[in-house]
Amino acid sequence: MYRVLLVFFFVSFAVSASENKPPLWAMYYGWYEVPSEQRAKHNYWTDSTDARKPKSRAEPLIGCYSSDDPAVVRWHIQLAQAAGIEAFLVSWWDSANVSGRAFQEVILPVAAQEHFKVALCNELAQFHSDLKTLTRRTAGVLKKSAKSPAYLRIEGKPVVYLYQIPFNPKLTIAAFDELVRGVEEEVGPVYWIMDKISNPRDSGLTFPSEWLSKAEISMFGFYGTFSVKRVWKYKELAEDYLRLAGQAHSAGKKVFLPVHPGHDNSGFRPGDHFIIPRQDGATLRGYLRAADEAKADVVLVTSFNEWPETTVVEPSSSWRDPYVYLKVLAEWKGVEFATPPLPGRKDR
């Protein structure tokens, strides 16, 4: 009887711990390519001038891969599910780009098969040269993808995260208004998530008030602490995270807050880099604690597999336990991590 009660207690604790945590999402990158009969480069894996020089400071457990390999994508999704991650925000540039092709042809269909959710992180919102083209391409990809059962919806609306860099954001309020009008005329209401962070006079992270008043934006957040304010310890994060969540909630908005396992971009920026040490998971636990205590509506892992900046939680052969950071996430969510089988790669 005691053993039965003990098992019941632990099962109940795991369920309640998961239910008490906010949704856990992760940034996912589909821009990788390895040489094949169709292509002749290691896209995003190595230096553009020297294919022998890796960009990342860690090695993927399965080696370099292509983002349009269904077996790899399926493995990534199974890993995410095992760690308690509920959705990927997928870096999207253009339908003609490898990230666009991978999203439409592989990531979205595989996610549907695995009963997983994905949505667009629209990086063209920052890196575009023509607003009309941005609007047309955003509407176009939503027309093709938003009806999939795998596409993430909130309040019945397809989610789109508009990425902006903090020190020189591309979208003005007028440009944002035009983008919203143009896209929603084509596809209907969208759940807009806005990356709009600033650090005025180094006084602390904040969401600009003129943006918080925008009725069209449902959620605010930002990608990383390693660009606008280079802090990473819990005690340094807690105040900023509490302030940001308070600002968003006071304006009637939801908020996502980012958590990082580490950061090291010295592989491709040797003269201008920033390193956040991993500390065998202690860094990630500090971020999770800060985001949790701030009452974030969503916690965003940045990232699942951004290898050039080495912010990954994807398993790496460079770590004593390749799955250590996924296990940290699972522990936080109150789920039991079970390692899925390695993928049968099409390039092997």
C-alpha cells in the first residue's frame, strides 16, 4: 500500500508541476545544408571562406545535417516533446530560401504527423528591403501553412512572431500597421507576437510604451539577453524580467521571456564575441527561475539548434551528457525525459 501511495504521489507531483508551468516553446532553425548531389556547401555549418572551419563551438551529436531531412526533423520534434517543449517558432526568411522550403515541405508536415505545433518566426520583418514584398510573402506563406493542424494558433488565430534586433529595429509603427493590414486582408486575424525590447541609457530592459499601446499586438518578448544587455546570472536577470512582465501585463498583453543554455559566437566572430558559460545546466536553470518568478505567459528557449551562436539544447557530442540541457527543461516542466532513437539519416 505504501509503495502504491508513493507512486501516486510522484505521478501527481509530476502532473501538477507541469500544469503549473507556463507553455515552453523553442526557437528552431531550418537553414542547414550539407553537400549532396544537389548542393555543394555546408550552409551555416562552416566559415563561408573555409569549409574546414566550423562556426559552432560544439559538435552536433548526429554531425552536420540538412534541415530538409525528414528523419532529422522528426528526431528533433521527438526530443522537444520528451523535454516538455510544446512548440517551435521556426526561423523563416523566404519560401525560396532553404528555411522556407524546409518549413513548408518538411517541418510542417512532420510536425503534423507527430502532433506537434510550429509557427513562423518571421526574420524578414527585420531583414527586408521592401515592405510590400514582406507583406506579400508573409501572407503567402500563411495561406499555405496556417490551415495545417500543426500550425500553432492562439485564440483561434495563427501565430506570427516578428523578429527585430534591439539596437536598430527595422519596423516602425507605421510599417507595422501597413504589414498587419496587408496580411490580415489576405488571411484574416493573426496573433501577432512582437520582439520590441530596448535598454535606454543602460537603465534596464523595457518595452517601449508606444508599442505596448498597439491593440494589434497580443504578446511581447525578445530573443536574447546577449545582444541588448549582456547579463546571464539569475540575480542580474530577475529584476529586468519582473519589470518586463509587469509592463506587458499592465498593458493587457501577454509576455514571453527567453531562456538560454549558453552562448558562444567566437567561432565566427573571433574579434567581437560574447560568451555565456553553460555551467552544466546551472545557467539555464537560472534563466528558467527568473522567467518563472516573473510570471511569463510563455518561456522561449533560444535556442533549440542555433549552432553558430552555440545557444543549442539539441544533443551535442561535446558535452559529457549529450542530452543534459533537454533533461534540465524536462525537470523544470515536471516530465520524465525519455531518449528517442537516433535518426536514420538520408545522407548516410
